[in-house]
Amino acid sequence: MNPYFAGCFLLTMLAFLGGLIAYANRAGRNSARVRSSQQDAATAQATSKVARTMLEARTNGLRTRTQLLDTLEKGQF
């Protein structure tokens, strides 16, 4: 076997393996980023739902007209 052919074959195999490792590393990072993004979106949705529920409870809570007017006059609504 020609030494040049063996050297080229070896370099080709090393380049292929290096590319495969780089591709796998990039795919792993992208997967982690997508998972993190989905988790952040779920957390934001849950927080938004809780805030909306709290505002709705405060707005539509059981109170008399005078209690509502006092709250509005104090500027605490």
C-alpha cells in the first residue's frame, strides 16, 4: 500500500470523525437550548395565568360598593 494513500486515508478518516463529533456537539447544544426555551415558555405561561387569576380575583372579588369606592379613592387598585 502506498504511504501517501494510507496518509490520505488516515487524514480523511480523522476529518470525518472530527466533523461527526462537531455535528453531534452542535446538535446536543441546540437540543438543550430548545428544551430550556420550552421550559421558560411554560414558566412564563404559568406566571401569566397566576397573575391574571390574581387580578381577576381582585377586580371581581366580593366587596360592597363603598369598599370599591374607598379602594379607588385611595389609589390602591
